[in-house]
Amino acid sequence: MKQYKFTALVTLDQAGEKPGMECQDITHSIMVKCGNLRHPELRRYFPALIWRADEQPLRPGDSNVIVTIGITDDDACDYFACGQQVTLWNGRACGHGTIARRVFFTWAI
């Protein structure tokens, strides 16, 4: 399975704004929901690792934060591209964001 990284600008709901947002560290317990780029009516959830560019913890109430989203799925590029709107999900919608770009990198040996 392929691994992809994308940068995004996200905003999380305030703690207590919606039930279930009491989680202290949502970095590993969150999923990203979005529509297929060619068929937006087809929506899918992707397990994701999400971390802030400044390496601070990602917390409820964060607003306009630059993050990196790591997705391990062969179909990720069918769903994620620059400008794509996404919903952050941890059992219910807990925030939203916009994909800024795909992060390309190479491995050095």
C-alpha cells in the first residue's frame, strides 16, 4: 500500500462544542472524510496521521493551523488534491480543512 503526505489548513471545533471532542490528543484518533475528485458524490473516510508544522499538539479549538496529513491508501490521489475540502472526523465531524498540496519526497540511502 502506498503512503502519501499532504499539507492542509485546518480548523478544529472547540472542546465541548460537539459531544466526543474531549479527547486530549486527536493526532492519531482522527479520520479525514472527502469526496472523490472525479465523482464528488462518492465520499470516503481515510484513517490519517495528522501533525502540526510547528510540532505542537493538535488540540480542539485550533484555528487555521498548517498540518501534514499522512494517508496510507493506494486510492488517496483520487480523493486528495490542492483545494480539496475535507472534514475531520472522530466519530462525528470535529473540524474541517482545505488541502494545500501533496508533499513529494525521496528517500536517501
